[in-house]
Amino acid sequence: MTHGSVQKAGKVRNSTPKVEQKHHVSRHPRTRNKHNYLKRNIKGMPAGQQSGAKRRRRR
């Protein structure tokens, strides 16, 4: 069994304009690991995303 007709398949993806990817240059793993070590162990910042803002607690 299928949901919907075959004629409607891919209508949203085909109608959206193509956007080129941004050029992304990542750090070398050695540099990234050194930066993480300094940040977490020397500066004492917690790892992860919760360093900047407090996370909302679920009840």
C-alpha cells in the first residue's frame, strides 16, 4: 500500500531553488585537539553546548 499518488512524488524538492554549498575549511585534528584541551582542562570550561547558556530542564 502506498500513501498518496505517484504524480505528487518529489514536488517540494524539485520546486526549491538549488543553493550552492559554502566553502568550509576545518582545522587539522592536532590543532583542534590542542584547542579542546586548553579550553576544557586549562580554562575549566565544560564540554558541549551548555557552556554559553543554561539548558532548559525537562520536567
